[in-house]
Amino acid sequence: MKKKFDYKKLYLALILFFFYAPIIYVIVFSFNDSRSLTNLTGFSIRWYEKMFRSRSMMESVYYSVLIAVIATAVSTVVGTIASIGLSKSRRVVREVVTQVNNLPMLNPDIVTAIGLMLFFSTLSIPTGFGTLLLAHIMFCIPYVMLSVTPKLRQLDDNLAEAALDLGCTPFQALWKVIIPQIKEGIISGALVAFTMSFDDFVISYFTTGPGINNISTYVYSTSKRINPSINALSTLIVIAITLILIVMNVIPMIKQRRKRNEEIM
Amino acid sequence: MKSFRRLVYPYMVWAALLIVAPMLIIVLYAFTVGGNDVVPFRVSLENFVRFFSDSIFIGVLWRSIKLAIVTTIVCILIGYPAAYFIAKLEGNSQAVMVLLITAPQLINMLVRTYAWRGILLNTSFPAEVKVYIGMIYNFLPFMILQIYTSLAKMDKSLITAANDLGCDNRKAFMKVTLPLSVPGIISGVTLVFLPAVSSFFIPKLLGGGSFLLVGNLIENYFVTTGDWNFGAAVSLIMTVIILISMYFTRKLDYDKEAR
């Protein structure tokens, strides 16, 4: 029997090509020898050299990472604690906090952003690193709570009660009984928070101050001129994300294999 | 256990300050205009009157809504077959496809849009088409993944049952698969329409300065001209439009479920 032409796979291949075309384009043109964004003239690494020499570009990478790390750490801790408190609160309180948390997740980013900008200006807080960090923590916490709350709902209340009856302090009950059971939710919440913070442009754009740029606001501010070193920067980001994805997908595989080996032995 | 309740109190203060207060301040700004030395501001509907009596502003608003609707429809038309085909693949290939579609999304949206600028630079597409390409590129993955999730959750034996009861494949799709995937389409619509209608850096990077959307209007009034009252009014108008359209989209879903 003749094999039927597989138009489904072709369709999916075309979709993937559409998604990856700009990424391939950026990588190819980051090694281009000329300024042109349309003609390839030869191979060079001059845009990488330029990128590493550009202080403002390196600073934007530094701020992106720094803000994402601090915002993730703070929002994960605060979000987890708030979720635990919320799960023991009265229904009314739960409903209200959930609705309020929905605001920044459902509102367009630009509305959240100008709200914060007006808020900082009303309190005459000068914009800069501090306001940028506050804004990131603010929009990350609801995502952490969203991923921790379902885990708390599955939790058996009796376990924490038992720990308290057996002489644990509330803190010990929290740390030794509750946290280990909701660990997965906390980790996935932290991952979401990190990507949200690292990718954010709109909220950062309106809440940052002079001289403080993350990668997004830097790219936006220089987009008027043609600057091929942004291609070099993009390529580095692509490589970093690919490495992280590989590590994240390979580690569970190795763990699983090791477990299987132990079972066999 | 009840003592744990107190853990949420600090967050409630924080949320009141950083989530609720900013929203109230937007409303306050929208319904006031800058005053003089005697009164700092006065309450007025001036901003809204100014917006709705100017055909340029109405044109920008209409263009944004049209762009968001067309983007959403195109995303459904391209995304549905893609999601459907992925759901038909073997288990392992499904996971790989989902990963391949998710991976580019981890790269900064701005960086990806900037890349399209380079590609589109040597094409002679009109600004509008370039903006559409950027929009569809950025939002199509949301649609595919949402529809795929609802298709993957579906009980496959329902199709077999429909076939046994005399439906051909086409009829089984129309009567079983499609209605069951509506919740996926609806959440996809929410994820595409909302950022599309408020987007401002995609039109700015790909359309040049010529293609103005509501998001650009808001940006201009906050960053360039500094007329925050009018900017706040424009964003309030946009939010209300989004709320209304979300209400109707959700209602569509509930009506379906109720039936």
C-alpha cells in the first residue's frame, strides 16, 4: 500500500517553522559581518565583542537577572505564607483576596503598569531600582499563590493538628509538616514567577527610573536605531534558555533511571 | 490552626496598597483634570468628552478592537488544526510538540518581536500586515496550547461511541469533539484578545510610528505629553471594553454548559 501523504505532519512542521524562523534569523545575523539586517556579508563575531564592551547592555542583563532572582525569592516566600494563612481564613476573606489577586492577572499589563506609576508618583516615591523591584514582586505573588493554593486544598488538616498535639510549635508544624507537602506547588510557582519577571516589559517600562534598564526596556529604548549587537544578546538568551530546558528535562530522566536501577538491585 | 490565619494579614495590607490603591488612583485621575494654584484638581468628565468627541481617538479605538478581533479569529483558524493534529500524535510526540511550542515563548517577547523587525525589513508589506504577523506570532502559542489541553483531556471513547452510533468522522467531530473543545477556545480567546487589544510595543516596533493603537495612545499620554488625566481616562475606557467583551465570552461558555 502506498503511504498516504501526511499533511498533518507538514502542517505542524510549518507551524514550528513559523515559531522558530525569527530565532534562526537572529542567530544567523548575529554572526553577520556588516551592519545590515537583510544582507549576509560574511562571518564575524564583532557584534559579540561590541555587546560585551557595551556597559549599558551588560547592565541590562545584570538588572534582568538580579530583579528576577530577588522578585522570585521574595514573592515565593510571601506568596506561600499568604496562601497558608488564606487557606485557614474565613470564606469571605478568601473570596476577597482571590478577586484582588485576579486584578493584576486579568488586567492588561499596561493598566497595572500605569496604576503603579501613578501610585508611586502620588506618594512621591522616585522611580528606579526600588520601584521596579516592588512592581515585579507585586505581579509575581498572585501567580505563586495560584499555584500553591490547590496543593493546600488537598492537604489533610489533621496532620498539622497532630503535629501541634504532639508538641510542635506552630512554626515547626508549618516547616516540618505543611511546607514539605506543598513543595511541588511552591517550586512551580517560583518557576512561573521567575519567567514572568524575566520576560516582563510593559510593567518595567512604566515603573523603572532613569539609568535602570532590564533587557526588555533596553531593547525597546534602542530599537529606533539598527543595532545588530541586540542579535548577539538575543542569541545568548536563546542559548541560556536551551541549556536550562535541557537540564530541566534531563535531570528528571537521570533520576528516574537511577531509581529504576536501585529497584533492580 | 486558626493562628495560621494571621499569616495572610500582612499580604492583605500589601495587596490593598499595591493592587487596589493603584486602580483607584487611575479612576481618580480619569475623572479629574489638572487644576490651578488654588485647587490641585477638579472633578470633571472632560477627559471622556474629549475622547468620544474626537474622530481620531474613536478611529484608534476601533482599529485596536478590529486588530484584536481579527488576530483572535486568525489564531483560532490556524491554531485549532494545529492543536487537533498534536492531540492525534502518539503520547511522546505530543509532549515533544508542546515543549517545542512552549520553548520560544520563554524568550523575551520584545526580543522575538525585534527579530521579526529584521525579517520584515526587506519585505514591502504594509505596516498593518507587519503588525498582524507580529501579533499572530506572539499570541498563536497561547491559543494552540489552550485548545490542545481541552482536546487532550477529552475521553477518546466518546468518538468511538459516536462512530458506533452511526456518525461519520466529520459528524463525530462536529457533534462531539468541537463542542467539547469550546472551553479551550474560550480560554484561548481570553489569552489572545486581551493582550492584543492593549498591545503597544508590537505596533511600535513593527508598524513604525504610523500604526497607532490604544496602547500607543496611553503610552504617548503618559510618557511623551505627560497628560496623565487623559491617559488614565483612555486606559479606563479600554479596561471597560475588555471587561464587557470578557463578560460576553464567558457567558457564551456558561450558556453552552447550561444546555
